[in-house]
Amino acid sequence: MSFQGENLLVGIVCLALVPLIAARMLRALSTGRIPLYRTHLQRSEGEAKFFSLLALHGISLALIAFIAADLLLGLGFRN
């Protein structure tokens, strides 16, 4: 597989992760429960912990979307 083909494959995988992370964030906001490894953190257990994890999910969503855009559109930020 060529270098451009690898970029395309990784970009598509990153792009597929974006709606999954967004759905997890929306589900956490609606149910008040966010997955944390093999357990779940309830909003009632600690608002600060809950929203910190939600913020980390948001940061990962933005980074993965940026990586997908860079790889698929050839923006050149990696070089």
C-alpha cells in the first residue's frame, strides 16, 4: 500500500470515529452517565468529574476530526 493509500485509510477510520464520539457525548448529556473504562461515572457522583470527562471527549473529537481532515484533504499540517 502506498503512502497516500495509508493516509486515505487512516483518514477514513478517523472520520468514522467522529460520529461515534459525538454520539457518546450526546448520550452522556442526555442520560447523565458517561463510560469510563469498564465502569460508568454518574453525573450525580461528581459534576466536575463528569464535565471534565465530557470536555476530554470533546477535545478528542476535535483532534480526530482535525486529523481526518488533514489526511483526507491533504492540508499538509503533518509535514
